[in-house]
Amino acid sequence: MDITTQDAPPPAPPTEGERKRAARGATRPGDRVFLGLARGSGIFLLVVMAAIAAFLTWRAAIAISDDDGNFLTTFEWNTGTNPPVFGIAVLAYGTIISSIIAMAIAVPIAVAIALFITHYAPRKLGGVIAYVIDLLAAVPSIVYGLWGALILVPHMNGLFGWLNDYFSWTGIFSWDEGPARSMLTVGILLAIMILPIITNVSREVFNQVPQMHEEAALALGATRWEVIRMAVLPFGRSGVISASMLGLGRALGETMAVATVLSPDFLIHLSLLNGGGGTFAQNIAAKFPEANEFGRDALIASGLVLFVITLLVNGAARMIIARRKEYSGANA
């Protein structure tokens, strides 16, 4: 007798309640608690950011409304006069220039150190170097500032003299032989400070490169450098960008080290070797102790600009990472 087999009936479609629970991603009490805590934490962060922005905007509006100069273009900071005159042109220029110098120096060196630790150095030597880098990340800003003022500044004269001898024709590297408390010195100091951050994050990213990618490149006859160029760097590109943005955030907001090293004034100097200039954070630290209520509002207004610059930089970094998401570890 033939036995006719029949296909099993298809499973019943999920009910509306099951679909809603699946969409919420929490079907057990523990999952619902964790989901609530995670969602609450995210909302709390947004509320804090909004509160900071609202406070800065409110106090900044009070100061800017009474400013007798142009807040964006005035080369002066006199909040105690009647009428008060102040502007952020010099501060914005100094903050951006010092951060660019720091990033131009720190990022290539940090990536090179991370590659050496992960792909060239013996395991023990790499561990020692990584430990030293971790220690540098823990050094307080004021210690860097004191080291910069007492050690770095006096030893910059030789470099400044060499740059002046061969590149003074550019105007950027002309030097009046004054103290080396300039934007270039600040940029070098900031580069040393952000180097551990960029190195540590880049190192962790390079350690996540799938081994099969490197082995496949080696099997095709690639050299060590070709493996790094074709497999490691494309995979870690978004991570290096994120690490650089973390370092840039510290460079933009660094206060005590810059205030200790820089000889500030409210002029924009073409030369990076001559003293003068200023940054947002340095000016706030220098002016806040002696500022009256209106002066504090003016400093808060400059802090609002720094806040906006930081948001724009992070937004730009997110856009760059999104455009290169095909190289991220999640898509490897």
C-alpha cells in the first residue's frame, strides 16, 4: 500500500501582539528593564546636551546684545569698559590653528606607533610601548603645561632659528627672536598631549582586523607593507578617524597647558613663531577669575562658539565615517 506523504503545514503567522513585542525587542522582564534603562540614559544625555545649549545661548545673548563691537570680527576683549567691546576673531583663529598643527603632527605619528605595536614589534616590546602610551594618557594637563613652559619653550629656539633661516620668506616661519611662546609651540605641546588618545584607539582598531584578511593578502604574495596598505588601513580607516576626532576634541578644549605656555594678546599674527594670539579655553581660564557678571556672560558667549565648533567637528566626522562604512569592522 502506498503511503502518501504530505508537507507539514506552514507555521501560523505571528499575532499582532507578538509583532509588537518583537519590534520592541523586549519579551522578558529583564529585557524590558534593560531597554528602559538604556532608553532613559539616551534621553537623559539628550536632555543634558539641550540644557547646556540653552544655558549657553541664554547667557551669551545677554552679553552679545550689549557688545559695542562685532562679536565675530572684533580684535579686542574689554568687557569692563562702558560700553563693553569684545570679539572672538583672535580666539577662533588661535584655537583652529593650534588644533590643526597638533593634528598634523600627532595623527601620522600615532598611526605609525599603532601599526608598529600591532604588526611589527615583538609581543613583549609592543606591550611595554603600549604601557608607556597608557601612562602618557594619564598625565594631568597642568603637568604637560609646566613641562612645556620649563623644558619645551627654552629648547625651541634652535628649531625656530632654523625655520627662520630657511623659510622666513613664507611669512609663516619668520621669527623676531622673542620667547618661543607661540602658536607653533602650543601646537607641538597639544600634539604630545593627544598622541596617546589617538594611538590607543587606533591600536585597538588595528587589533580587530580579521586574521583571514591578512593571511589572504600574504598568500597572494603581498609584502608586510602591502598587507597593511590593502587590508589593515582600509579596515581601520573609520576607527582612525574616530580616534582623531577624540584627539581633536581635547586639542580644541585644552586649557591649562595652553595658558601656561602661550604669551597671549588680541592680534592675529601671520607668523607661527612669534608670541601672541589666544584660544577660547585659554582666554576663559585667564579672564574668568577677575571678570564681573557681564564679563562672565561674555566668556560664556565665547564658550558657546567653542561648543558649536565641537559639534560641527563631530558631525563632520560622523559624515566621513558614514561615507566609508563599507570599511568598518561591522561590514568586514
